[in-house]
Amino acid sequence: MSNTTFLRSDRRTVTQLLAAAEKDTDAVSVFMAGCTVADTEAAIFVVKGAERIAYLKALCERQGMLTDKPVTGPKCNLQRPWEQPE
């Protein structure tokens, strides 16, 4: 069995994931590398709405799943020209 993950061509950038999540009617959209939780080691959660984002962030912090350190680069980077759709 291969450990290689193949991303759908329409889900390769943050911009594409956010666009897909925007079409979803759920408050949280989950993008997994596998098909189910059983075959997934990583997932991206897109939370919609400032209050829901604040709630989930605080919940993750209380559970010890989130610190305030940046993943990479600056803590807030709103300008990402390399991810603009073509």
C-alpha cells in the first residue's frame, strides 16, 4: 500500500479549499487526505463565522491542541498573491 496522497486538482490551494467550503452549508467543512477518519492522519477544518472561529480556537486551546505560535512565517498573513486563482 502506498503512503502517497493525491489531492484533487480543485483542492490544492487554500483559496480552492475556502471556495469549496463556501459552497458547503455546514458551519464547519472538513477536508481529509483519506475517505474516512479511519484512513486519515491529517485534515483541514474550515470554520465559518467569527464567533464560531473564536469558540473553536478557545476550545482547542483549552484542550491543549493549539498554542499561539505561528505554523510558519508571520502569525497573520492576509496577502497571499501566490494563491490567487488563475
